[in-house]
Amino acid sequence: MNAHSDAVAAVAPDDGIAPGELLMDVRNVSLRFGGVKAITDISFDVRKGEIRAIIGPNGAGKTSMLNVINGFYTPQEGTITFRGKQRRAMKPHHAVRQGIARTFQNVALFKGMSTLDNIMAGRSVLMKRNLFWQMLWHGPALQEEIAHRRVVEEIIDFLEIQHIRRTPVGKLPYGLQKRVELGRALAMEPSLLLLDEPMAGMNLEEKEDMSRFIIEVNRQRGTTIALIEHDMGVVMDLSDRVVVLDYGKKIADGPPEAVKSNQQVIDAYLGVAH
């Protein structure tokens, strides 16, 4: 057995769910902070292999919904069924172990660490050797480190960031930091990848690059994606289905073209009085 035999390619794992079948089902989820209703009775599903967009005006409850899915928030009502297991409360690290990875609206990287080390941090949840072996960095722990490093290098090549692999991410422009954060999420080998405004603050060229990588992650790596994005052009181009929130409630759900022509959606984005 060679040193790399335990490595797993950074693609969506085989979870026994066929493409097009139900991967996640959100049912009647409500979330309140004191007297403020962030989400009210929202239901939608995500099917394996699709790109599912969650859109809506500012304050619609989109990020709160992602925070519920990956365990940052616990809803007062409703359930989430992921890969056949139903739950309401869950911690973020449990979500990661179940196959849910996340990027954030505001980049959440270790600014003093290199691109390579930031993406390597995403592999920590998959490492099997205990802290004792990792401290020794010898024998089985060394073999495991080499195996995971190979996967990380493949992700770096995939995202075309070889030239910044040793650069501290705090010195990188914003668009490249977002790409590194995507790489760290991919290193976790998620069944479901949550992207919170992956193109916020980017110029046109950076948006085109990120769109291309999202499509390739979905099609080549088989990763199911749920994303929040304000650029409607990007949403229409990338998404298989779109769910629209407004004031914490669902107002539309369906294929991009149907949602785009929905009068409630048009009113919400144009700021028509409720």
C-alpha cells in the first residue's frame, strides 16, 4: 500500500442518492430573534446534482436560511431532512461531517496563512490520525498528511491559483480570496455546497471566472450547490431552480425563467409597497 492510498479525491462522495433525487428537504422552517421574524414557514427542497439559487432583496432571510441549514441557527419550528436524516438542531461541525460545506458573504479565511494552508485546513475534518500521531508527524500521520496534501494541490490546480499557493491570503485581492475560500470548502468533499454571495464585490472578469468554477464544480465534480446571489444575470445563467424570499417568506419557487416573470418577484425587486 503506497502513501497515497488513503487519499480521497475532492469530489462529492457517493451517498447512494441518484442525480435528481431528493438530497435535502426544508419543511415549514421558522426562525425568530426575540420578536423579530427572520424566516416564516419556509419550505423547499434541493435535488442531487442541481444548482439551487436562493434569492431575494436585502433582509429577505437568505443568509439566515443558510445559517439554519448548516447549524449556526436552530429554528423554532420546522425540520430539515438531509440525506434521509431529519433534524432541527445541529452544530456546524456536525453539518460538516454530514457533508455540508459553506462559504461566507464576508470572507472567513486565516489571513496570516498561505493559500495552501487555508485549503489544507478544510481537510482536517477528514483526517483519521489522532493528535498524538499528528504531533509526531511520522509514520501513519506523515503518510496521511502527504495524501491530503495531494488532494489540496489538485484543488489548487483546478482553481488555477498555483501562483498564489504560498502567498498569505491577507495579501491577496478580494476576488482571489473568494476563490481560496471556495477551495477550502471543496477540500471538505461536501455533498452539499452552500455559497453565500460568492461574487459579491467582484468585477465582471472575476464574476465570469467564479461562474465558470461553480459550473465545473457542479458538473465535473458532481457537487450539489445551493447559492445566494444578488446578480440576477448570474442566477439566471447558473441555476436549475430558484426559490425567492421576501421579508422572511417564500414568494416564488421554480425554474429561472418562470421565477423571473413572476409578478411578486418583480414587485419585490422593484420595491413595490407590500
